[in-house]
Amino acid sequence: MALPARDQFRYWGIAAAVFLLTLWVLGDVMLPFVLGGAIAYFLDPIADALERLGFSRAMATVTITICAMVIFLLAALLVLPTLVQQMIGLFETAPKLVHQFSIFLTERFPDLLDSESRISKSLIAIGESLQSKGVEVLNTLLASAAGLVNTVVLVVLVPVITFYLLLDWDRMMAQVDQLLPLDHAPAIRSLAKEIDRTLASFIRGQGTVCLILGSYYAIGLMLVGLQFGLVVGFIAGLISFIPYVGALVGGAVALGLALFQFWGQWFWLGAVAAVFFLGQFLEGNILTPKLVGSSVGLHPVWLIFALSAFGLLFGFVGMLVAVPVAAAIGVIARFAIAQYQDSLLYKGQAGRTEK
């Protein structure tokens, strides 16, 4: 005899509350485990593909780990120092750029702006604020990262956790499957497959798209010769998971910087714009259709809300789990709506008559 719906709702509600409470209390402690789980989930299809080629699971895991560590070390040695340096330089240059923009407006609209006008003073204040607050935020983030995630966690703990999770991933999934309540196992498996499809499309597919676009924008802008091209490309690629936002924000920042650097050199201004137009074409016509698919099931507004809410409540760890939780809630909500539309509560007397 199955448990009453009220008891089932109570137990599942308690489980959800325990999960959220644990996330809130142990957020900082859980960070390396969440990171390790996310990386293992991302790499599991590669391990499965290597197994199909004849690798054992242990050999596939070792091969992936070595390749990933080599890529990480190369990025840490070749890219991260330049990226941090350009970010600090961009914040420090902000007042100069705003001042040049003020001069640009003053020369062309003398009646609108003068050195003593409110708008001119506001622009100067914005530039100074960007410099002080920007460097302060960057230093705070670096200091927080150093305090929260020490070198041992970054260099040792996360790779070790990822290694063991990737090695035992299929076994763990099989054990979880055996613990499912028998009455609801088919429905839970169906929902889990839909959640996995959504996450695979978004995290693996969209994550790959962001990585490709970020690399493309950074390399393209650096080849054009744009100052701070690496950091602009990195930011544009990082936020490309929201459709059009990455290209719009990155393009606006890049063109704004290019106007000051290449003023009068229309070829280079056009080259900067062409980098983003080509990137948008590649994203919309090649990368997203091939790697993500036509329908992911995560609306951008819902995604932004989930990231904001979980980030506010649970910090950085909350932002990491926001996407899978949002995907799970979305799939469960669609399932609940389908059940509701198939019930007498929705159909009423008309539904009873049709039967």
C-alpha cells in the first residue's frame, strides 16, 4: 500500500529543506565537492566515449585527469596573469576613458556640456567611482577567493574529488537508482532523464559554446590590437550563456574602447565590430544548434532569477547549484502541469463527459 500523498509531500519537503539548510550552513565547506561534482558530470561523457574505445574506466579517468591538469596549468601560466593584469588596468584606466568621453561630447555639443556642467561632473564622478570601486571589488574577490578557497583546495582537493567522482560515477548512479521508491521509480527515472537532457544541453553544450566564444573573442580582439581585448573577450564569453547578452555587452564595451583607441581609424573600428558580428553568426547558426540544440528548457529570465536568488541566499556555491536546481524545478513544473491538465481538477465536468 502506497503512502498517502500528504505523507509523501511531507517527506519530500523535509528532504528539500534539509538540502537547502545544509547548503546554507556548509556552503563554504561544500564548494570543492560541488566543483568536483560539476566537473565530473561535465567529463563523464568523455570517459564513456573512451570506454567504448576500449579503455577501462580507471584508464579513461587517468587520461582525462592528466589532459585536464595540463590544460589548466597552461592556462594558469599563460592566460591568468595577463587576464588579471588587464582587468586591473581596465579599472585604473576608467577615469581617463570617461574624461576623454566628456571631452568628446564637449567638443561636439558645447551647449550641452561644459566643464562646470552637472553632466560633466557626473561623468568624472562615474570614472573615479569605477576606478575605486572596480579595483576594490577585484581585490575583494581575490582576497575572498584566497580566504575561502586556499591553494591546497584549488590545486589538490578539487582534482582529487573530481578524479574519484569520475571514476565511480556510473556506479554511484546505479546505487542511487536502486534506492528509488519502487512505486514511483519509473516516473522519477523519466524526470531524471529529462533533467539530465536539459543539463547536458545547457551545461555541457552551452558551457562549450561559452568557452569557444570567449576564446574567439579574446583572440580576435587581441589580433585587432584592442587594449584589454583579453578581458573583454573573457567577459563576453562568460555571459554568452544568456542569448545575445554576451555579444551585446562585449560588443558595446569593445566598441567603446575602440572609439578611444582607434578614433579616426575606421578600418580598425570596423574590424572590432566584425569580430562580434562573426561571433554572433557562429553562435546562432553553428555552435548553438550543434552543441546545445533548438530547445534547452531553461528560459533566460528563469535562469537569471535562479542565479540571482541562489547567489544571494547561498553565495558562490548557490550560483554553482542554481542551474541544476533551476533545471530540476523546470522539469518538475512541466510534469506537474501535465498531470494537472490530465486531472479532473482541470477538465472538470467536461473532461468527465468526454470519457
